[in-house]
Amino acid sequence: MTTQFLRDEKGRTIGTIASTANGVLVLRNAKGQSLGTYDPERNVTIDSKGRAVGTGNLLTILLRSC
């Protein structure tokens, strides 16, 4: 499992994207709350409420919407 830290222009961590063992990417905000997932097998991004956001990896859009 790898984790990518997302930082703002001042270098502060605003979120993370972690990959799970099955390849799904999980987006969390700076407080550790899950904002959504991206499943590369289905090529769909899902928000924290289980709704499809769209096709492709749109995780950073979820980070901007919080």
C-alpha cells in the first residue's frame, strides 16, 4: 500500500491518496476522513456517500468540494 500526500501552495497537507491491496485508491482529507474512492477496474470514482461521481480518477475534484 502506497500513500501520496497532497499539499497546498504553502506545503500543508490537505489530503492523502492511498492504494489498497486490490488497487482501489482511497482519498482522505487532512483530518483523515474518507472523501471517496477510485476503482481502476471499473474506472469509476465514488464519493463518501456511495454515489458515482464519474468515469476516470476524479478524486481531486472531491477534495476541492469539501
